[in-house]
Amino acid sequence: MTPLPSIFVSHGAPTILLQDCPARTFWRDLIDLIGRPSSVLCVSAHWETTTPTLSTVPHPETIHDYYGFPDALYQLSYPAPGAPELAKRARDLLSAAGIDSEVSDKRGLDHGAWIPLMEMLPAADVPVTQLSIQADLGMAHHIAIGKALVPLRHEGVLVMGSGGAVHNLSAFSPGNDHVPDWANRFDDWLAETLAAGDGEALANYRSEDGAQAHPRDEHLLPLGVALGAGGVGAKGRALYRGFMDGALSMASYAFE
């Protein structure tokens, strides 16, 4: 079996599903670019736990974990089956790498998972499970998690990090096409760093406009998992780059 790349997608604001925009068009073509998976392991910025945790729910609910948006967004659902066997396999791989983990029999799919998947796999017929992040443990920890999950790519699994390449909500401005200089600089630095496969530089990203691009780490940490899951020497290939709503980068990358 030809291994799938691991990927990172910037999922933007929930309102993206109510807009015609280039990022949505890109998502619709993404599976054609990388290959159809047998299942998906999503690492979303919107599930934070103290210990890496995997969802074993056989029929995950669609979680509307946002507030103050149009009613239409609360009516959407993504009824993909869960992937409890994949969760067990991922947990075994983490254990073999010396990484403790837990399971949840309640966690559904948050919007970091189901919003891009609704466009990527609209039939909702591919099993999906989620793996949580640990926002206080930093990028190196998440790269290590990704490295433990490399075998999944050879088993038809799409390891997908979902967050934001630039995510500073104080600069979120719906409909605004102006991108601040610091956001452009960080987005360019990130593309160059990933193209070089420089995990060490990524782990120290706050020295490169990073503190302004990410006041909190949580939306960049899934990128570390995707990089690590690409395997030894993996480099990041930019699949899409662009901004929307001011300083929200919608950049996506593949690693292999």
C-alpha cells in the first residue's frame, strides 16, 4: 500500500461553510491530491486534555463548539462513523513510543475536525477518530506524538492536524482582505521552515513573529503532529496558501 502523506489544514472560522471562498474549493479537491483514506485520525486544536486522549465513540456526535454564529451553522451535522479500532491501534503505537494515553467513550467530532472533513469527504462514509492536544507541553511533545504514529500512514490512515497557520483572534476581521505584515512574515517563515523539514526551528517558532501569530499555542500544535507523522526527514509541501478574514492563514501542508 502506498503510504498517504500526513497533512495539516487551517480550518478557519466556522462561517467558512457559509461562504464561497478559495479555501473551501481547495478542501473539495484535497482527497484527489493525496488519495482516499480508509480512516482518519484528526488532531484538532479544539480538544485539549492533560494526557493524549483518543475517542473510541462508535457514532460520534457533531459538536457545535462555537458561539454567536448564524443559526444555520448549528443545524449542520457530519454523521461519519467513529473509528474505535483505529483509536486502539494509535494508542498501542503511542505506548510503544513510551507515551501514555487515555481513551474517551464520549468525545464526538469538534468543528476543527468536521468542518474541513465535510468538504473533503462529504459522504461522511470514512471512519474518523480524534486525538487530543496538550497545550501546555509544547511543539516538541507533539512532534514526538506524530513520530509514534508514522505506521498509520502505511495502513491507509490519514493523519490530519487541524488548526491554523496564523491564528490571532484579536486580528480576526470578517470580510477584511488586509493582511498585517507580521502575519505575512510568519506565514512565509512557516512555509520555509516546513519545506526544510526543520522541526527544531518549528519547536522554537515564537522567535519569528510567532508570539503575535499565536498568542496561544493550541492552533499550531496539530502541525507538529502532522510533521512528525511524515516520518524521518519529512518535509512540508504547501498544498494551499492564502488568508481570509484579516489575519487568518488558511495554509495547508502535506508531509512525507
